[in-house]
Amino acid sequence: MQTSFEELQLSPALTAVVQDLGYTQPTPIQIEAIPALLAGRNIIGQSQTGSGKTAAFALPVLQGIELERCELQALVICPTRELTAQVGREMRKLGRKHRGLQVLELVGGQLSRPQRDSLERGAHIAIGTPGRLLDLLERGFMKPESIKTVVLDEADRMLDMGFDDDVHKIISYLPENRQTALFSATFPRGIEAMSREIQPDAQRITIETSDKDLADIRELKLCYGSDDKILALCWALQSQSAESALVFCNQKTTVREITEELSRGGISVDRFDGDLEQFNRDQVLARFRNHSVRVLIATDVAGRGLDVEGLDLVINYDVPEQAETYVHRIGRTGRAGATGVAISIVRDETDRDLEDIEEFTGQTIAILDHSASKSSTLAELLKQLAEGPKMETILISGGRKDKVRKGDILGALTGDAGGLDGKDIGKIEIQEKLSYVAVSRATISDAVSCLNVGRIKGKRFRATHVGR
């Protein structure tokens, strides 16, 4: 079995990118899937969230792209807009040595016309949600004849969300001699049936969840008994001293209630659920990734497709009913060799759902001693947690469409142009028409001013302080 990227028969350009990004060793799903896809096989890959599935299909897709042909050659279908954006970022990052590569994100919640115009101009790879992709195909704006490879990412999630009919209709528009790759974290009967219908002679690749997969996550349970549950949550946040924390709830109403309670207490918090418009979703996630929001309260819409570097803590305010969902949730932390903490808040030690989860994962969830919290009031805990974030986020009215690059924004903020120190600049995120940049709290006013007065690539763009 191959143990390095050099042995996976990737092109020199892709091997160089992988090395530049510091990926030293492929994950098990990459070791199995990449050679099979490069050989032209149809595959169905099962592996848990956070195991490297995106690169497992992105690298072979990129290797097969003929850059001189600016026509659609690969299609990636994702269940959510957030996962679409994540896959798009990863595809562009891995394909950065592919000069002229055009990657489109086609999702609902946004105007259709710009996406249609982009398709008309030509692209190599399209990534999108089922509803928008089907709409574009049915109305003739997407030309599928040149598609060589289609990938269904998080296929189990698509079935859960009722997209199976849309997926089958999309597949019906594609060439019969295409390559089809289906990736899923779980393998319910519906996935097996879908695979039989759309993937002749598919190679099955299964990477089992093992103790080692969860070894970098410290799993704990906090039993609040007769105490207030919000008090238990605040104590959990305070006890871990986390720079960023993701709190999962099972209901949107609970998300709103907790967010409002913590916000009133002065905590840097925001919510992420299905009621948010796309623009607000993008803004919330950008601020959380930029560490200018410390606590994000979310439903399971964020359980997949949310990629946050350095996420210290995941809290299950509500324990999920399905063990697979628990694994997806806590898999947001403890990534890339870092150690993470996952805390589940339960009324009693003998919580049935947690016992089922322990049986599923083979891991014992230890009890978190919170006797020290008995002497703390909610007001006291909120006061201790009210420390603001170290970074703030600026929204810039220009993105990839305007040829804006990270180096352009950095240059506008530092040196003679902006005068800011490089250490005051954090994560820079370039989207289709907008960009986000994190700057230290102490420099936010100066940074906004210099961006509004100055120019980026010779053009003026509007800069605003997000979340003000």
C-alpha cells in the first residue's frame, strides 16, 4: 500500500502543491481512492467527516482536467451551500498551479444570472447544490456533454435532505460514459440503491472508524442534573478557555434562545441555522473562521461543510439521536494533528443516546467534574466569558470576479500603502464577488479607513466593519 503522495501517481504540479501545503502523508481514504480514480474506476467511498475525502476526489479530478479546453469537464454535487464553498476553496487551493483553471460554484439563494453568465464564458469544474444544478440543466444554461467525471459528495446527507430525485434527474443529463464517484460518511440502504443505479461496477472503499480516528479528541460529558442547562453551557465554555467554540443544538428555536441569552451577557456569539439568508450565512462563517466570533451556536446544517482551522471546542448542547451525527459534529475539532475537546451536556450520567454513541464509536466518554461551577452564578460566568475576540472582520466589495488576490489585500493594508504591521492581519478569504479580511481589534478603524481611501489593483472598493 502506498504511504506517500509521491507514490500515488499524481502529476508533478499536484505533487508540488501537496508538498507546499505541508501534507506529508495521505489519509487512508486518499490512499485507496486516488489510484482508483486516476485509473478511471467508478468508486463508492465511505469514510468519516474530516478524513480527507475532498482531496481524495479533488486531486484526481484536477489531474484529468484539460486546461486548453475551457468547457465543463467535472461536476461535483454537494448537499449544502456551505459544503459547496468548502469544496470550491479546496479545489482552487489544490489547483493553484493549474494556470487558467476556472472553478464555478452554483448554488441557490443567489441570483441565477451571474452563474449563467459564468457558464457561458466557460469553466472547467462546476460545484453546486442539486436544486440550482438541476435548474441550470433543465433551462439549457449548463452544457453537460463534455463532463467526464461527476462526484457526489456527502451523498448520505443528500438523501437525508430529500435530494435523491434531483440527483437522479441531474445524472440523466450527463454522458453515459462518465466516471462517477460517490462519497459518503455512512452507508444506509438508500446509498447502496443509488450506487447500483448510477454507478456500474463501482469499486467499494470503506475506511472504518477506529479508536485512532478519535484519538485527538477528548470526549467528555457534563451532567447538569437539576441545574440550569444554560449555566452548564457557560461553565463548559469557561472551563476550557477556548479561543473558538462550536455549540450544536437539535432545534432552530434553541439556537436562537441560546444566542440571545449569551449575547445579552456580552459574549462574542452568533448563530448559524437554516433560517439565515445566504449572504448572512457567508458573513457569519467568515467571522467565525476569522476568529472575530468566538462562539457559534448552530444546528446540524453546520455539521458538515464547516471547515474552521484551529477549532478548540465542540459542545453538544443537545445530544443527537444518531451516533453518526455525533461523529460528524465532534469531527470539526481535533483536526490536522491538533487536539480538540468535545463536551456533551446531559441531565444524567446514564443518558441512553450517549450510551448508544459509546457503543458505536467504541470510546468511553468521561465525566467532566464541574463541582467548581456550583459556586458560580450565571451572571458571574457571563462576565468571565465576556472578553471580546482578538480579531475583527472587514468586508471588501471585490472578489475573484475582480481579480482580487490575498496578496493584493495584504499589500493594501501593509507597507507604505496602509501602514499596518503584518502581525495585525489575520485570515483573508476571497469569494466570488466579496472578500473578508481579519485584522486585530486595535487596528480596525485604521484598516477600514485605509482600504476606503486607497486602491486594490488600481481600483477602489468599499470596505465595511462586519458585525459592528
